[in-house]
Amino acid sequence: MKKYLFISLVLLAATVAACSQQSETLQGKWIIETVYGQPVAIADTAFITFEEGLEKVHGCNGCNNFFGPCTVKDDQLKFGELGSTMRFCAEAATEHQVMDAIYATVSYKIKDKTLAFYTSSGAEALRLCREDAQLAAYENDVIKTIMERRSIRRYEDRPVPRELLWRLAECGINAPSAVNRQQWEVRIVDNPEYIDGITEVYKKANPKAADDPSFKNMFRNAPAVIFIGSPRSGAAQFDCGLLAENIMLAAKSLGLGTCCLGGPIGFMKNNPDAAPYLQRLAFSDDYELLYAIAVGYPDEAPAAKPRDKSKVILLY
Ligand SMILES: Cc1cc2nc3c(=O)[nH]c(=O)nc-3n(C[C@H](O)[C@H](O)[C@H](O)COP(=O)(O)O)c2cc1C
């Protein structure tokens, strides 16, 4: 009996040790959060990935990519000569600080998905966070909706319930506006007679558009369109832009697709045959059509277009 108890305890200890070793591994992608205690200037572009075997790393120092050897023994960590891409960096200070900190590293410690690199004097050179942990910490339904919204240019052939369109508009007008002036006017159109009618005018002026067999209407074939008007003078476009984003995010969260449309607006405003359709939108005299939002049930799931993170710099 005692023998079995002993074997069980040994097995349990081995399992716990294996698990803790597993969760403490350096392998994987780590986002650099601070350099010598200061937040990195270029949000989440600086990272280090320890490759399988822990003999090689690659990463990005906030501008240039680097790659090369590393040596890991117990809690000791040293980086060898790292190769690097040679891109010009507007934010060169971050790049230098990150590389200095990497080369100054002699040891590391992992705790609660946070990795710290230390210099020989015991100072914290870099603090990093496992990528999945960072993403999980900053994830919720709103962020998911924002990150997953895409412009939809193919829609199912079915109408959007009117109460849903109303709800979208309601979300739109709950956007912030300068001095709460709410300088926007919103017109919801799901009437096929209107959408097809203006599309006929468009086709007459752009006969090639109809060559595309999938072409149904000039609003990316959407069954509903929300037209936004703004005052002819002033800077109400800011308010209107915020209104649009509210509408598009609300739509995404309710399973609808949208596409902000500037292209058809120029046509509607400038083609004399389109004038009756513009008039039917009944914007106030001092307002004009600014843009439209196509709305419908998505019939495609496009990949995200690339975003240029170097346009974001955190100054400290
Ligand atoms: C003011 C504005 C006007 C736009 N006009 C058009 C348009 O006329 N036709 C179109 O297909 N997409 C249009 N778009 C959609 C953009 O092409 C799209 O937002 C951009 O490529 C990023 O892709 P994403 O929305 O999928 O993230 C417009 C977007 C904005 C903000």
C-alpha cells in the first residue's frame, strides 16, 4: 500500500513539475511592453519570438525586424549577434532602446504570463507579455466588433427588417457631436423603386457597370441604404463620421454588413437626371448629401485590409 502511495506521489510530483515547466517556457511570441520601465513608443509592434529549441529568436524592435541566436540555461539568457532589416525608422529611439536592452540581458523570469529580462546589475531591461495573454486581457464584445467589421460589397438578396434599420439610425444619432448640435440628417431608404430607379439613371451614364453580371444596384447591391446629410458650411463632417461608425459597428454586432460609400454620392449630386432622387431625400435647405452607407446581410467575409501601425506613436 505504502509502495503504491509513494509511486502515486512521485507521479503527481512529476506531473506538477512538467506542467509548471511547460507553462514557464520561453518558447512563443512575447509582446514588448516596457523598456527599462518605460512603455514602448510603438504600440504592440515590438515583440520577440523564441523559436522551438530556444536557440533562435526573431522579432521586431518597433521598426526593424531582427533575428539570430540566443542561449538559454536555467534562468540565464544571452543573445548573440542579431541580424536586422535596415528600414529607416522615424521612431529610432525606441529601436535603439529595445536593442540595447536585449544585448544587456543576462537572465530572465516568467511569472503570470509576464516575462522580464534582467541586466547583470539586476535592473529590469525589458518586460514582455505573452501575445495571447495580452490579447485576452484587452478583448470584449465591443473590441471584437470593431476588429471584425469589414466593408461588405456583396449582400444576400433579402431585405433588412425596418425596425433593425431604425435601431441602426438610433445608434448613429447617439454618437458624440460638437456641442451636442447633432449636425446630421439621416434618411433610410429600402424602397426598391428608389434604389432601382436611381440605379437605372446610373447605368445610363455608366453603361459598363451593367456588364458585370452580378451588378444589381449602384450601392454595392445592398437592399437598404442610409443617406447622411450635413450642413453645407462648417465642420459637421466630424459629427457625421462618428455617426457612421456607430451605425456600422451596431450593424456588425447585429449580423449585418455595411459599406460606407462616397463614390455614388458625387454622381447623385452632379448628374441632372439624378436630381429628383436627391430631392426625394428631403434634406433641409442648408444641408447637403455627404455620404451613404450600404446595409444588408453579408454574402462575403473579406479579410481585413492591412493597417499601418507605424502611424501610431505613443509619446512619453
Ligand atoms: C468616406 C469613405 C468613403 C468610402 N467610399 C467607398 C466607395 O465609394 N466604394 C467602396 O466600395 N468603398 C468605399 N469606402 C470603404 C473603404 O474602401 C474601406 O473602408 C477601406 O478600404 C477599409 O476597408 P474596411 O472597411 O474593410 O476595413 C469608403 C470609406 C469611407 C470612410
